[in-house]
Amino acid sequence: LFLFLIALRQRQLDDEGLDQKKFFMDFLESEPGASTIDKIDAMITKKANRLIVNINDLRDFDSSNDPDKQWVEKFSKEAYASLPYWEMALEEVVEKRSPPGLLKVIEQQKSGYHIGIEGPMGLYHVTPRGLGSSSLNCLVTVDGIVTKLAIVRPKLLSSVHYCGATETWQTKQYRDEMSPLVDNKTLPTINILPTKDRDGNLLRMEYGLSSYTDHQTIVLQEMPETAPVGQLPRHVPVVLEDDLVDSVKPGDRVQITGVYLPYTEKTSGDEGIKFQTTLVANNVTQIGLRTRCPELTDEDIVNIKKLAHEKRNDKTFLSYMATGIAPTLYGLNRPKQSVLLMLLGGQERVDGVTRRRGDINILIVGDPSVGKSQLLRFVMNIAPLSIHTTGKGATGVGLTAAVTMDPDSGEKTLLPGAMVLGDRGIVCIDEFDKMGNDDRVMMHEAMEQGSVTIAKAGVHASLNSRCSVLAVANPVYGEWEPVLRGKNIGLPESLVSRFDLIFVATDDGRDPEHNKQISKFVLNNHLTAPVTAMQDKSLHEAETEESQIPRTSKQTTTFGNKRIVSSEFLRKYIQYAKKNITPRVSQEAKTTIVDEYVFLREQHKNEVRITARVLEGMIRLATAHAKLRLSEVVEQIDAEIACTLLKSSFPLNEMDEEQLSGRRTKKRKNRGDDDDAFDFTSDEDETDGHARLPPGGATRSFLSKRQRKDKAPAEHKKPTTTAKKERGETPPADEEDESQPTEKQNAVKQAIGKMLPAAVPEIDVAELQAALNDSETGVAGGVMDDELATVLQQMDAEGVVMYVQNDSKVYNCMEG
């Protein structure tokens, strides 16, 4: 009876295997399998040995063939028992469809033909955290990031042995617990090489006649953005064999389809048998940044193109879009605009072996509590791929890569760091000043060349690290000391030069009105912010729940008492611009950038080093602004915006302020005015007003209109063209009439006068510019930063307003 049951079981396995083979053959001959036949022909032409089958085609054929059997559902739960028979059918089809000349090539395929699966897996599409006991022996698709990569080793499939005493040949097959279990003849074998035959004669192994296959193990880890808050990312070991080896590298974001199998291994000592699980892959797909990219609807694309068309030649377009960058932070206008361009990125150029990076690097140095870390947090939430690390908790190898020894196998493995994991994304580094000098040196190659070279422990490898770096740091002595200038940063020049833009943010709290505005802004954020109940969910889980159904994003949203660009629309705009726009530099932009670069080198040759990296940074910024306008050509307006941002960054803004302060001091001394009302270089003002963002002149004393007239006698003023005419003097023909503003400046003055009645004591420059650029109540054509500054300086000289550039404030001085 026992032998009869064994024979019956063997017969059932054979019958079921034949049915599985027949099912796949019928599928290839059906209409849903027509595309698969084309893939087989392409596979034969390329002399490959792996066929990728879409599971949707199998479902279509299964439902039309025999709805009762449900072969695909059974295949999903017992894939390892079905794949061997499907591969047998594939081998027969390949032999029939192959040209006669390729039959020898087919015979040389010792590892046979393989089938990989692609397509939607439904509930079996999980992350490493979703793999459980219910997934064992099932076909699953797992998304993750490769964090560990072992070297490729040969795996013995069959060995050939020769007996010299009997002059006979023997062959032995080798199967482990991860080999397909077809029937009781394919059980795992005792994987020990035989040295003697049954009669005790010695055997000699013929290595050249034995068959092998490539074998590699990797570790697939849960993506950082999908990990729940407060928990470590989970990981799963993956086995790659044959043509799948070396298809990934550390830092790759991949989607792996395979069978989740259990196995046991015997450990040394008293631990006994150890139960393990692994994923045996049959298909590997690179997914890049698709996991965090929002899905654009047709209406979204229409809205994006419409906005870009309306603002195409508007110089305030960057300021308008930057309102959606970290709206909860007060000020920091220039850094926000620069961060927006960093998210868009420049255009990467590869000429042979030379690579010109398109990634924009930004460094923000500032006092504590100015919102640096909050800006990092916002970039992490809006960027498709972002890696966050801290200077104190990150080492040099933790940022780049490391070679370690696997304790289980004893093999050398490659572990990627933050900059490798953030390839094609953004690396946010907080507390950059706390990082050691030796660790910072490791970043030099990664920031400029976009790669990390490892040459240690007998391993030489190069990994991609094409990422933008957004770093924030505190000054050397905790607070910014103006007299120390560049020594406040405390970073080597070789590293500082790799940042395209450097901004200095200081916390100047001497002005009560300025403190009052900040207090109101912070309180409004707390009072108007919606209460959320998702504290225990990760950002990815919250976004997934909200974006299960694609929907059109609103262009603007209400924040406090003003309208700003919504984060959802901004994220979609950045995605569309990066994917579809590849600008090229026009001749006009080229001339503007070259002239500006030459001027800066000549002007600051004795003060600041203007290197070729500054020139490349200008090109990257101009290209990013062209992407913002959805323009395929980098025009002059893009070059001008790039130059403006560069001049507003450190140390160029410091040089401009110092030169401006020196000229004003000279004028004050020529007038013989011994009052401090116009002393822009006093110790108190220099310390209080240095390098505030947005950058401007030094702090000015608060005087009324009548006090200014008393403090500045007419004989000490520079005579204008109008004053010369009144005294009967004839001005030179080439002298401009500075007292006569342009038509647009008059229009801007009138608009400001309407916005500043006597009841309004002050207004923020950014709010004033936004109101002037409003399509309904503003000035036609909009107002640029420089144009507004010129008008405010004129009104300041007339005594109508008090323009304090450091605080970015306009105070009302109109009497009554």
C-alpha cells in the first residue's frame, strides 16, 4: 500500500506537470500570447536565455481558456512548482523557432532557459516590511533599495568525475533548498563532492566538463520614505542567478519579482538549525524615483503650461513660485528661490569621459533659530528622492561608501553611503559644521565629479553619487561675527568652492518692529495650521492614502492672509519641468554670463577668489531658471536672474555692502556732518546689519521726515540737474536728469502711495512686491527686486518712506 501511494503521488505530479506545460504552450499559441512570441524571437536574436512574461497576458488567457481551473492564481501561490514545466515548454519553442545556425548556441546554454514575471501583483506587491508567513512559497513583487552587494561566485550544478581504475565516467547533480521542487527526484542533494565510487576506487573531478551558474546575493532594504516613523527599515536577502547577477549596484531603487522561500541552515556551536527566508528573483526592474513622483492629470499639464506661458517673460516668476517653498518660515527669500532652482536642477552634460554636473549645491550658514533645519525638512518632503543626515552622526564612509566583511559568508561586501543612496536626488546635511575634517574630505569627489571611488581592502569600485547637496551649518563661534567675515564658516576653501551658492542668515533682534512681525507670523502659523491625526504615519503612507485616485492639484492655496503656490502643484510643476525640458544656452545668455564673470573677477580680484566653478554655477542657475519657465532656450532673462542670485550670496554680497558703506562714509566725511544719523559704518550698525537675508545695505537710523531735513542741509547735498537749471547753470549734455524718474517709476510710486496710507506704519518689502506684481491691483509688467529698490531709495530720499534694506522693511514717514 505504501509503494502504491508513492506511485500514485508520482503519477499525480507528472500529470499536473504535463498540464502546466500544456497550459503555457497553449498560451503562446493564443492571441494574448502573441506579444510573448515576439519577445521569444527577440530573445533568440540577442542569444539571451530569459523571457519576461506579463502576468496580465496570462490572466487574459486564463479567464478565456478555462475559468474553473484558475491556473494563474495557482501559479501565484505555487510558482516554484510551475516554473520548471513552463521553462521546458519555452525550451521546446526556442528549438522550433531558432535558425539552424543557432542550435549549437542553444545546446551550449548549460543553465537552460528562464522565465521572469512582470506586471501588477495586487496584494503580493509589497515592501520588505510586508513579507510575512502568508507570503512564503508565493510569487511576490518587492520594492526597495539595494544596500548590500556580494561578489559573484560560481554555483555548481553538476560535476563530472573520472575513475582511473575502471576507466569510467560518473556525473552527479547538485540541488539545494532553493532549487525548484518538481517531484521526488529533484529533492535537495547532499552537496559533498564524491572522492570514491561504490567500490572504493578513487575519483578525479573534471572541472572543465562540470556545469556551473553565476550566483550572487544582495540585500534589499525598505526605502527610507516608506519606513514608519520611529522604526528601522526592514530588509530581505535576495538571490540572483545566471543573467540577473550584476544587474544592480548599491543605491539602486529596484522592483524585484521572485518567490519568497524558507530554508534552514546549520550553525556552529549549540545553536542548532537556523530558520531563514530569502527571495529568489526571476525579474529585476529599475524604478528610480517613480515611487515618490506624483501622477499628473491632463488638467495639471494644461495648468502648468498656461502658468508658464503667462509668466514666461516675467522677472518675478521665480519670486512667485518660491512662495510655495517653506511658507512657514519668515524671510529667507533668496535661499528659498535658490532651493527652488536646486530642485529643478541644471542640465548635465557628458562629453566622452568628461561629465559636467547639473546638480546645484547650496550652503546656508546662520545663527541658531533662523529656520535652517525647517528648510531642510521641507525639501525632504517635496523632493522625489532625498536623504537626510547630520554632520555629527555621519562619517566619511557613511556619506560615501564602505567595504565590509560579511560575518556569515566571509565575503567582502560593498555598503553605500548617503550620497550614493541619494543618486539623482538631494542629500540634506544638517549641522554640517560638526562634521570632522577627515570626513568632509570624502565629499570632494562626490560633490564635483558625481561619483565615489572605493580602493580599499582589495576592492576597487566606482559608484554614482549624482546628487545635489543642501547643507546648513552654524558659524564657528555659534553666532555670526561680521569682523571675522569668511572665517565664520570654518570650512576649507576646496570644499566651499564646490557650493554654487552660500547664504548667511543672522538673527538680528534689535528692532522691536521686526521682532513684532516675526511674533505675529509665528503665532498666525500656530493658529491657522490644521490639526492632523497622522503623527504615527510616515509621509509616504499619508501621501499614498491621499493619492490613490489621481486628482488635479490647485495652483494656489491660502496661507495666513495671502495666496501662495500650493505644495502639490509645485511638486508636479518641478516633475514636469525636469522630465520634459532640456534647455540649451543662447548667444545672448552666453554673452551676459561671460561679461558678468569677467566683471566679477576684475572687481573682486584682490578680495574674493572668483574661480571657474563660479562660472559653471551661473550656467547651472540660468539653466534651472529656463526650466522654471519651461523654455528650451536659456535666454538673457535667465542669465540675469542667475547673476542676481550669485551676487546676493556670500561673499559677494558682503563685498557690495562694504563698498557701499565705504562710499557713504566718504560722503558723510566730505559733508563735515558729525552726527551719527547717517553713519553707516559705526560698530553698532555693522554688527547689527551684516549679511542679513535678504541681503541689503547696513541698518539705518529711524528718523522722521522733519528730522531728515534738519540733519541734511541743502548745501551739503549733491546738486541735481534741476538745481543747476534753477541757479542758471547749464548742465552737460551727457548728464542724465536724475531728479526726473521714469514713467514706470512714477507708476510704482503712485501704487505704493495708495498702499501706504497714514494708518499703515510699515510693510514688508516682499509683501509690497507681491502686491505690486498682482495682476489686478499691481503695476503692469511687474516690478523686479532692483527696480523696487531703486524706487524705494528715491522715496527714501524724498522723505516719504523709510527704506531699511537690512530688515526688508518700508516704514511710513508721511505726516498726518
